[in-house]
Amino acid sequence: MPHGSDILLDLFVIFVAARVGAILARVLRLPEVVGEIAAGCVIGPSLLGWMAPSEPIEVLAEIGVVLLLFSVGLETRIDEMKRVGRSAFQVGVLGVAFPFVLGTLWAHGAGFGWDKSLFVAAAFVATSAGITARVLQELGVLQRQESRVILGAAVIDDILAMLLLGIVTALQAGEAIDVGQLALIVGEAVGFVLAIGLLGTRIARASTRRALPFSVGSPLSLALALCLGLAFLSTKFGLAAIIGAFLAGMLASETPQREELEHQTQPLLALMTPFFFVLTGAKIELAQLADTNTLLALATITAIALVSKLAGGFLGALALGRRSATIVGVGMMPRGEVGVVIASLGLAAGVFSARTYALIVAMSLLTSVITPPLLSFLFAREIKAKNDDLEQSG
Amino acid sequence: MPHGSDILLDLFVIFVAARVGAILARVLRLPEVVGEIAAGCVIGPSLLGWMAPSEPIEVLAEIGVVLLLFSVGLETRIDEMKRVGRSAFQVGVLGVAFPFVLGTLWAHGAGFGWDKSLFVAAAFVATSAGITARVLQELGVLQRQESRVILGAAVIDDILAMLLLGIVTALQAGEAIDVGQLALIVGEAVGFVLAIGLLGTRIARASTRRALPFSVGSPLSLALALCLGLAFLSTKFGLAAIIGAFLAGMLASETPQREELEHQTQPLLALMTPFFFVLTGAKIELAQLADTNTLLALATITAIALVSKLAGGFLGALALGRRSATIVGVGMMPRGEVGVVIASLGLAAGVFSARTYALIVAMSLLTSVITPPLLSFLFAREIKAKNDDLEQSG
């Protein structure tokens, strides 16, 4: 029967392009995710135009990144997260403060008024955990201390970014800042994360000891329901969906079905995550960046975005040693789709022009392409250095 | 960060409703799929209105049923399909002829002109393989002869339905029927199925013996690419996407990775198929059927649809014995989303009214709800009868 399903062609093209990109990346000794993003840029509207972002593909991408962070949560134990709590908190706070201050100064220098500069700077702030999480998973280093710190800091980062966005939006609208209201919003978000991270984990442990909820129906279906439910809830608390998905994964990792779930999540990632990374790449608008002035401006803001985040992350994690602190700083660098979302808000609110929008989007995506090879290189060095130390001491 | 993602709420509600429906169905000793369709009807616009069909959900549903038929193909060996070829062919042909003739007569009796009657009858014809495939998989009887015949007949059925739709559309537009053109279209579709079913299988066997294509990259990714690619291609040949997906599954089942793939497909089905069945249920418009006359008309056309398909399937498969022939006939009964698609075409072409459209849609969906319990009951009896025979003879 004829079904008019050219969406199937889109899905096929995206999926195959992602695989081809991943394989080429592997040949070039780059992380696969770089190949997938590059594939998106090539088949997207900028170059070949074989696919264009559409609502269904956005939804598939969202499901993909939600599942990705769920699976990362599955590999993360809450107790180990607590152990790195202080470092993660410092990285989260400094990793927001540095880019915000430097971003404000750059924007003011570029001619924006102070209140608009604060809005522009907000787009410099938020880390996109998806890219880094994927690289850490690909490298098989999710169990390392640096990875824990990065993931914990990403949660803090998301809460602070929400706070900042609330403040700069109010300033932009010329409203007085209602400190009580902001405190309430942040309090709710923190409460949500803590309630799930601490209380929820206890419930998960206790109830599975009595073989309760996870025995009704298949564990996978329950875990997926939990993942979708918490992903949605976290958007209701002003946080990214992936934060809720990550927490859901951590809850599920406290149940006896953890290994089974880890196994079953792999095919889901294989099907769904390509849509996220290809879509990320497809959003890079090369034509917007075709003149020298724009390229210079892009180089400047990308450098500011990278260095400020690296510095904040490095200082926050210095207690782990310089090598590890560098890894943490680099791991926090990608802005990815989060920067794109804030840039869209700024464009919609009339805070900045189409050119500034294109610049911020390009900067966000560029940080996402630059980070994975750096991270992969640093981890290789770090692992080698550890081995050398062991040999010397042994 | 704030992402405006109320689609996540939709996904959560659909997914949880499907699980609750499936569990309730199991308690009532009905196939789970009935519970999922019923859940869709309850949360859909007809009753609670917690979700409404939207483009992203349609796409998720399409991916779900494509993956379902892929996994059914994985459990189907081409050699076993060939063995039941003659029965499948007869079931396909008679299962199209009976509903088409009876549907035409009913429509003419109901006051349609002959050419419009033929169009209405086309909506009686096509079997939706998704519902039956899911029930057969749920019952664990995909390896049985009756299941092979049903699946083979579904392919024939789809080709003939395409042919019929081509003819009635031409008649409707007052065009002369271009026999050569129609023969070409059908020839292409048959060629596509044969090329993949026979030639493709040989290539799959030969190349995996030399460990070629399925060793580049993960087998799952390659299989998924094949599945999406053939699903798309089959729509280009005028066939349903699920036919291509089913063929892709049969190809993959000839590779040494078959068991691994069967395993990895399960989580994909758990995530994606609920969207298909819940959406099927959500499309049932109860309000359209609220008066006695409409209900009577619905009862009539549903009875015609069920009996004509049952008779055609039964006669076509009579060589397997009466019990098995009954199972085959019942297995061909669901019209599901295929009937809905043809009804939409008829509505768009102005061939029939909104009421006739609602009737045909309701009939299509009703056949999908009625079939699963019948099939489950018949297979239980059949299995019991076999066992009794064995005991008597033993």
C-alpha cells in the first residue's frame, strides 16, 4: 500500500551518513561523534541539502540524547558521585562564573549595552553534557574520577545557567529582579535533583530488595518509563531533559537489573543517538560565516568560550591534580545544543541580530567539534602517564 | 536549561498507557496488543484527550511497526517461506478477491455508483500485517506453518491491493485503464520482492561466508540501515514500508549474526512499538459512531470485512487442514492502518463523505481489535488439539 513516507528516506540518509562519518572518524583516529557531527554538516542544508531539520527529526534527536544520558546515568553510582561532590560543585560554579564574566566583557566591548551583554554572556555559560558524555562512553572512561566530576558539574552548571537566564531575561524586560522568586525557582530545581538523587535512590534500593516495582512488567519498560517521566519533569523544573534522564539512569543503576539494562540500552543508543549528533551538525550554517570579519569574530568568541570554561573547570578541579583538572576543564567546554537554544531565545526576544545569533550558534557547535579530539588525546596521555608511573614505582 | 519539550510528556503518557493497557490485557487473558490499542483509545482525543496524533508521533509509530516487521522477518527463513508459497499465494489472491467483490456489492447496495463502490471496496481489501505479526510473536508461534502462510500472503495481499488501488483510482478519475502501465507497476513490485527475497538472500549468505559487509561496523547498525533502506525503497515501489522491513529482516536472518540481532531488536521493539499500537487506538473516533444507524452500518461492514477475508483465507489455505485454514483466515482479518490510509485517500479524492470515512476507519480498527483474542484462542485450541492427538496416538 502506498504510504507517503519520505521521512523514511530522511531516516535512512541520516542513519547511514552517521555510520559513514563514524567509520571515517575512526580511520582518522578521531572520536566517532566528530564524524557523526561532520556528517550532519555535510548532508545538511549547508552543503548537500540531503536532509533538513524537521520536527520529527528534532524529536528523534531529543529521544536520542535523553537515552544517551540515561545510559550514562546507568554507569554512574550515586555514592561515587557524592565522593566527588565538592570538586563537581566548584567546577560547576567557576565554570559558569568565568564564561559569564568574560562573555559580558566581550559583548560590552563589541558594542552591546550592559543588559544586552549579560544576555549574550548567558549563551556562553551552559555546558552541553551530551557531547562529552558520548566521548567518555566511547573511550570507556565513565568510571574515572574526572568523568564523575564532569557529570556532576554538568548538573550544577545546568541549575546555575537556568538561574542566570532567569536574571538576564528579567533585566532585559526591564523588570526588577524578584530575589524571592528566583530563590524559589532555584530551590525547586535543587530540591528536584536532591530528592531524586538521594531519596529516590534509597527508594529504588529498598523497593528492589523487596522485589517490588521493577518486577511488575519488564525492567526495561519500567526503566524507559522512568527515564521519559523524569526527563519531562526536569523540564518542568526549568532544567534540561537530559538532567532528568541522567538521574533516572542513576536510579536504575541502584537496582539489581543494572547490567541487564546496560545491555539492553546499547541497541537503543545505536538506533537513536545518530539523530542527535547528525542534527547538531546539520544546524551549522556555513554560509552565515563566509566573510573574514565574521570568521574573526567567531574565532574570538570561540576562544573566549573555550578558555573561560577551561579555566573555570581547571581551577575548580585543581584538587585532583593538574592533569585531571585539565581533562575536567576540557570536558566542560562543549556548549552544543544548549547554546543554540539560548541564542534562539535571544533572537526571539530581539536582544541581538541574526548575525550575532549565527555567531553564537556557530561558536556553540564549534566547541562541540573541538572538544572530542582534545578529550580523547588527553585521556590517552593520562592513561599512559599513569602506566608509566606504575612502571617506575613497580 | 529550558527546552520547551511537552513532546516528552506525550511520549511518557503514551508509553505508560501502553504498559498499563498491556498488563490489564494480560490479567484479562487477552493479547497485550489489545490492551495497547485500547489504551490509545482511552487516552486519545475520543475519551481523555491526554494525547493527540501528531507528526512526530506518526513517525515514531512508523518506525515502531517497521522495526516490528523487521524482527518478524528475522525469525523467518526464506526456505520455509518458499515451502508454503502455493498456500500463501492462494490465500493472498482469494483474501483480496472475496472482500473486494463483497465490498463492492455492499457499497452499491448502500447507494454508491459502481465506480465509487469499487473505491470503497478497495478499503476492504488490504490486510495490515502489523497487528497479526505482533500477536504471532507474542504467542511465540512465528515458527508455525500457519504463521508463514499468513506472512507470505500479507506480501501478496499488499501487491494486489496496490494494483486494485491503481485501477480504482484511474476509474474514479474517469481515465482509461492503461493495462501496460499497471502491468509494469505490478511487475516492478513483484520484481523488487523477488530480487530481495531470492537474490538478496543469496548475496547475504555468500558475503557473510566471506565475512564481508556485516563485519564492517556493528551488525546491528548495518541491519538497521538495511531495514530503513528497504522500508523506504518498498514505498517507492508502491508497497508498504513494512514489506521492505520484513524482507530486510529475512535477509538479516540468513547471516550468522541472526541470534545476536534477534536479541538486540527486543529493546528497540519495547521502546518503539507502543507508539504504533497506541496511535492506532487513538485514531478511533467514538463520537462519530454515536447513533444507532451508524452503529448498525458499522456492524454490517465490519461483518462483511471479517467474513469475506476469513472465507478467502480459509479456502486459500484449505490444503493445510480446516483448523489451520481457519487460523490463517483469522490472521488475515485485521485491516488496521492500511484501511485508514485508503479511507483517507478516498476522503481526499472526494469519493465519499466524512461519515463513510469514519465508518471505514472504525471498521479497519475494529477488525484489528477483534482479531488478536480470536487468534490467541484458536492457537491455544490448535496446540491443545495437537497434544491430544499425540497422546491418543502415543
